[in-house]
Amino acid sequence: MEENIITLKERKMLCENTIGMWFNYSNIEYDFEPGQYTQITLLEPIHTDDEGNSRLFSIASSPTNKETLLFATRALDSAFNKNILEMPLGAKAKLGNTGGNTLLHKDSSIPAVFLIGGIGITPVRCIVEYVTNEKLPYEIYLFYSSPKNSSAVFLNEFEKWAVENPNFKLFPTIDDESDKNWKYDYGFINEEMIKKHIKDTSIPIYYVVGPPAMVDAMLDILSKFGVDNKNIKFERFG
């Protein structure tokens, strides 16, 4: 089977401690669904370590973009991230198979509620871009928790899509209560916050993605709401 070879097109810091990387995949046939992840293996690494040259990443760009794939990662001190920052544009990598538990559900009459922490936002970017650009009739509610405004990756894009798409509702929150310029909520996502905007919590499909402790806390809340397990999709990042 022919390998799915892609090339590094662009990379930059998206926000504090988060690297964005764009790969050109226009020369291959590669299909994925909104919300999936894939494996990237660097074929021309400069640095190596015990963790190897492969990583799993959620795809952050819409499948309707047939030119480039966007991925994002925290700027950790690993050989992989050093490679992303130092490899020349055009460096080759290989895509693996797709997978994941957070694929967008097919029935657009059922609302989607995203309870997201930190870098867990990456698959949500893909889904919201896809739904907005394709003008699909999903109702989407995004509760997005970050430590502070400067670490809330993709927030400007979500704000833009919330203006363009009347069915997309954005509810960001940060921990840093000293930021007096922040115009949204402070603190963790909680029961009161969710119930304020979701009147019937039994109807939506819930997507819970983020650090393990955050995911567990959200699952506890959904359990208290009596949400059926079949209506919950989740991934623990980190």
C-alpha cells in the first residue's frame, strides 16, 4: 500500500505554549471525518529521544480543506516538538490511519455540547469549521476552559464562527480572575454554567475532551444530570 507522505508547509506559535503546524497533503488521497485523529511520523528528524518520532494528533482543520492539514501541540521540551520548530519547510512526514471517539454524530437534529479543556480543543476546531462552512443545521454549544486568555488557542476563530453561524454558541472560561479585560466567565465549567444554557440536558450528544482530571469531573456532572452513556463521547488528553 502506498504510504501517505505529507510535507511541512508552515509552523508558528498559535498562542502561549502552543505550536501550530500545517502539512501539505494535496498530492495524496486521504479522507477523514470531523473529530478524528491520526498519527504523524517524522521521516527527516533532526532530534530523537526515547519517545520516538511518531505522535497521535487530532486533526484541527476541516476535511473540506484538501490542501493542508492543521495540527496543534503544546510546546513541550521534546525531540518531536524541537523537530517541528527546526525542520525546514518541505520536510517529509507520514500519516497513519484515522481513529478516535469524538467523531461528529450524523443526526444534525440532535444538538452537540462540547465540554473542553486546554489542548482538547483541537478536534472541536475541525468540527465547528466544517459545520459552519458547510452551513449544516447542527446546534453547537462550546464550553471551553483555559488557564488564561493567552493560552486559549483558536479563541479568535471560534468568536468569528459564533458571529457567522447563529447555531453555534460559545462559552469560554478562564481560571485567571485577575484578568479584568476578559469578557466571559471565570472558573471551571460547572453544573450551573451548563444548565444555564442547556435547558434539557437529556437531549444533546456530549463531547468531553481535555486533561484526565477535567474529563473525569465533566463525566461526573453528566452522570448527575442522568445523561445516557450512549450520548457521551470522550477523550483524555495527556
